[in-house]
Amino acid sequence: MNVHDSERLAGLLESSGWVHATADDASPDLVVFNTCAVRENADNRLYGNLGHLRPAKTARPDMQIAVGGCLAQKDRGEIVRRAPWVDVVFGTHNMASLPVLLERARVQQAAQVEIREALEVFPSSLPARRESAYAGWVSISVGCNNTCTFCIVPALRGRQLDRRPGDILAEVRALVADGVLEVTLLGQNVNSYGVSFGSRSAFAALLRSCGTVDGLERLRFTSPHPRDFTDDVIAAMAATPVVCHQLHMPLQSGSDTVLRAMRRSYRAGRYLGILGRVREAMPDAAVTTDIIVGFPGETDADFEATLDVVRAARFAGAYTFQYSPRPGTVAASMDGAVPPEVVAQRYQRLVVVQEEISWELNRGLQGREVEVLVSSGEGRKDAATARMSGRSRDGRLVHFTPLGPAVDRAVRPGDVVRAVVSYGAPHHLVADGPLLAHRRTPAGDHHEAGVRPGGAVPAPMLEPASGSSAVPLGLPTVGPPVAAASDAGCGVGAGR
């Protein structure tokens, strides 16, 4: 969710005359932190990064620093008290105010702290600077109506508000018209979409409607809540060819006692029942999850119940977290804190069990053919191994060798290839043989040219808004929603 919000913030600022700083620009005029508050580590990282910026701010007083997102909504003026060199603090409900607050801070030479308690402008109505030519995020709702005792997101994002289906489909069509092949629908509880207008079947209907968009090849969504995972959603996934057979559905715990304490409105049996129906309809579905270890009151028996569910569920992967108390949540004041050394030991046991399952499942794919949407930045060793990387339809990371007679000139991010898996590792697949097929796409053309959806071009080529002077903008890089995502974006990873 925060990755997409960062795209909106960048687009908003560029439309106000700012120019995105290049990677080589060591001294941007503006640095924006879009924060999370799901885990305590997010707090530490923010204030640590602000501390690192203090010498630069001292040397260049005109440089501006802005802090937004969930942590800003939570800490408010505390951010300026702890880091008085910050110029602007804005919350989750008033992203659109950022350009005005920056100008006000510049003119008044004083920090501006503005937090709203209700959403002013739906973020999707703001301009966006999309980071990818081939994949796009589309927010279908904001906020959350659940009351999970460990989660602070509802207090910071507010109650759920849904976009109108027509607006969502219009955004999907616009992305596809600009060459995007893959769209991910976003929501704190994405499958509760429709609650604002009283329709329990709205999400399934939305999946089917997206499937009618000509040119869309892949549709994903994140993250669904087990409570709202109905059979009509499973049917829509199975019947709509563009919907990827990938499901990320948070478990959080396999103990009914702990789930009750968490106020998760399902039990282990119901969760496993959903997975059974998903796999009956889509035998090739890859399921991933979130699990919290060491929730207050968790006993050895509770933890063993979690291991039992993990073994039964056979997840393709799991984002596992040691419980982190968040001020303002019910769980933060609960008795029965689990000793840190016990939490760490349980965590390591869980990781070992899940990695064995993931590795077994991935080894089972050796010799299988996979379709890969080529991406950029996902293979840290690609340069050293002469490989490229991308995602299969079920969401697995695939590293492949971009060679063979099927290759049409050169493989680029945004192109689609077919390869045979030669090795399955716990967290990725390798396909080192010659490619079976390579399809050049408009998305690959756009990536090669540096063009992004909406006609955006690389930062060095951007022109300032009419009548404005170009001002470099520095937005800290935000990675994809992987294991550390709970520190990078609310609503993705642990907690939802």
C-alpha cells in the first residue's frame, strides 16, 4: 500500500513543479519519508534516517524534509520535537496537502504539522509517477473496519472506504492502454471490497470485470482476510483467466486461542477449509501467508498448533514476524508477554519448518515449464550470473538465462518468456537452459525507452510545471512487499 502511496506522492510533487532526483544526486532539495507504523523497527528506522540527514540540513538549510504516512499520523508533533530539522509532517488522510505545506514551511520558515482525522481526497485521484512500465498498483479501498488487537492500522488509516467499480476499471484500462501487463488490486482487506455500498459479492464481480479488460494479462490482489474469503471469490479466480493462481492470505497464528485473543474472526479449521476449496478449484495455486510468533499469552501448545497448521497448509512461502507491541493497540497492554529468548527460538523453528516445505514444493517444479514476466531489480546477483529475473504466474521468483534461439534480439524487463525450471531453491526457481519462447511487448519497449504509464519519462528528461522552476525531489527507495514489508508499508505483510 505504501509503495503505491509513494508513487502518488511523487506524481503529486512532479505536477507541482518538482523534478525527481536522479540516483547520482547526492543533494536533493526535498526528501520525503512515507512511513509505516506496523512494527517498532519502522520507528527506529525513521528517526535513525532523520538523524543521518541532520548534517545535510545544517549545511543546506533550504533543503526540505517531509514525513508522512502512518507513523506521521501516529506521532504527529512528536516527530518535530524529536527531529526539529523536519519541515513538514502530514498524515494518511491529507497526502494532497503536501505541496501546500512545503510552500507554507518555506515562506514561514517554520515546521508545518497537519494531521486530519478523515480522508480528504481518495489517493487514487492524485497523479502518480509509476515506477514500472509493465506492472501497476490499483487501490480499490482504503482503511479497515477490523479490530485486530495487534494492529494499529485502523486507528491510522480510518474506516474502510471503497472506490466505485467504474473508477477502478477506468484506472485498470488506462494502465493497460499504456502497456501495463500486470495489475495488482490493493486494499487493507482487499476482499471486503463492497462494504461501503453493502455488497458482499462486489469483489468477485470486480475480478470478473477486470478480466474483460482487453490486453490485461495478469491480475493479482493483496491482502485478503480469511473472514471475507467467500466461495464466489474462489469461483471468480478459477473462471477468470487473467487472475493469477496466487493467494497471499494472512494466517497470523494456528492456535484458536491466540486467534481469539487477536480478534481474528476465523479459526484454524476454517482457514484450512478455505485453502482446501482454493486448491480444489485451482490445484496449481501458490499460497503464501503472514505469521506472528510470540503474541502475548502464546504457550508452547499454541505454537505447536501453529506448526501443525503450517505443515497442513503447505505454504509456498511465509512472512514470519516476532511479535512487536505497538502503543495504542489492545495487545500492547495484554499480560503474558513471552520472553524474547523463547520468541526467538520459536521463530527459528517456524522458519526451518516453512523453508523445508517451500524447498520441497519448489524442487517439485524442476523440469516444469513456466511463463515469466521479466522484471528489473529483483535479482541481486543477475549481473554476476548473467541471468535475468521475473515472476511466474503464481508469483514465484524465477532467475533465468536470457539465451537461446527463441530470443528475439534481446530480452528486456516487461517482456514475457517461457523457460524450463532447472533448480528449485527455497525462495526462488532457476531456469538455466535456453528459453523456449520470448515475446517482445509494448511494456518492454516502454521500459527500454524509459517511459512509464501516463507518458512519464526518466527524471533527467522531466520538465517543470508551467511557470515553475525545476526543483530536485528525493524520495527514498521503497522495495517490493516482501518479508520486510511491514516496515515499508501498512497493510502489506504482518498485520493484515
